[in-house]
Amino acid sequence: ARHLLGIEPLGQDEIVALLDRAEIHANEMRDGVTPERRLAGLTQINMFFEASTRTQASFELAGKRLGADVMNMAMGSSSLKKGETLIDTALTLNAMRPDLIVVRHPHSGAVDLLAQKVNCAVLNAGDGRHEHPTQALLDALTIRRAKGRLHRLSIAICGDIAHSRVARSNLLLLGKMENRLRLVGPPTLMPPGISELGVEVFESMEEGLKGADVVMMLRLQKERMDGGYIPSEREYYHRYGLDAEKLAYAKDDAIVMHPGPMNRGVEIDGTIADDINRSVIQTQVEMGVAVRMAAMELLAENLKQANARGAEGI
Ligand code: CP
């Protein structure tokens, strides 16, 4: 494929190939091995129309580790402020002949639209409540490393599912890998029609976490609640915040995940988040660099092959 816009179009084989490639990068990083500069001579532009710490930093590091020329667009001080549209901004940057564009945007579908207008490879760094494919891939790699497999696991995704692109991409990926998926949260934070997707839905943490191998917590995404129901943080923590008592419902060796940024004392207790025997939150961040290296490398290879075919008139 030319772009990485979501998990939806990916097959099991493609996901495993990407994770295998990322695994090599992760091991090399751990061992202090300098990677081959497979993106040398290529230009990567990062366009983040929404706040980010992990995704933006790791895409930048990933590109630099592979030798790309990386440019971070400061969207807040760009000509968007003067009324230029997303598409005109993309066409302007496209004219500068980048090879890879990484985009985060608050509107679902905005990254797909942009990808249709440019000649380079586009990577979705999160669009609205639609998809966050590299997050799901780094979560998958983290689970595979912690559990030794990525299938037949009982995985509980808890909290604000309705507004979460992380939940959506994870459901798609982990579902393709034949896991048992359980969604836990208040009905007001569940997307409509979710039970038709072959997942189990629970309102109580006790029921939802029973026997889980993986407990994935999500942030309350108030910025996407559009004036709708926003639960009180105290009440929410009492019913859904992951503390030692609730974690005890899961398997004894269950791992705790959170994509970040986390709100301690709202969806997760700080001591659980910091417990290195249970929490793999820092590993998720570490795997983010490896997964983004693998994804950009793969798209750059595809681009090179497509250009070679074009030059030969195939
Ligand atoms: N998980 C995630 O996307 O984090 P950032 O918003 O910090 O990039």
C-alpha cells in the first residue's frame, strides 16, 4: 500500500510482517545498535493539527534514526491561521516534494482526504475518533512481547470507547488476530451498535475484567464530547478507575496498558500505572519508535517500487 491510513484495510499477514520488522528495530535500540539509514535522502514532514507528545516525538525520532530529513510543521503559526484550508496547505507542502507526510487531525476522515491530494506516502497519526493505526500496532507489539503471542488472549478495553480512535484501531487489529475482546465502561461512553461487532460489552469492571490477560485503560476524551454527557471525575474513578482492587478481578499475570496521556486518579491509580510488575505503559512508548520506523521504512520501499514501475512504464 502507498499510505498507512488505518488498520481496517490491513490483513493478518501485513500486520505480522510490520510487527516483525518493528521487533528488530526494538531489539536493536535496546542493544544500542545503529540502524541502517534506510530513509536517507528522503524528506518527512510532520503535520500535527492536534496536541501530541508521544506520537509526534516518536515519529520524529523514528525518521531521524533512519536518516530522513525531518521537518515539524508548526501548525499553530502556519497560514491556516490566515484562512488557508487543510487541502491547500497539503497541496503547498506537496509541491515541495516530500516523500512522507505524517498527519494528526481532529476530524475523522481528514487524513484520508489529504492522502488523496498528495503524491507522497501519508501516515495517519490519529484522525478524530476514527483511527490511530500506529498506536494499535505499538500496542500489539507490546502485548506480543509481554505475553509471547497475539492471539487467543482475553483483552479488556476500558473507559471512553465512544470517542477513542485508539479503541477503534485496537478493536480492528486485535479482532483480526482472533482475540477475545471485552469492552468495559458506562453505556453513555459506548458507541452505538458496538455489540454487533462480535465484542462483549460490560458495564461493571468486576464482570468485564474477570479472567483478562490484558487490561487497557483509556482517557476520558472530553475534547471530543461535544457538549454531551461528561461524567464527574470522582464518580468515574470510583466505578471505572483502575486500582489494585479492580485489577485483582483480572488474571494474576494480567498486564496494564494505557496509550497516554493518562489522567492519574481519573481512569487509573498512579501506583498501578507505575507498578513495573504489571504496567507496560513505558514499553508502549518505547515500542512506538520501533513501530513508526518499521511503518515508514515499509512505505518508503513501496514508494520506491511504485516509482520504479512508473519509470519502466509498467
Ligand atoms: N497515545 C498518543 O497518541 O499520545 P500523544 O497524544 O501524546 O501523541
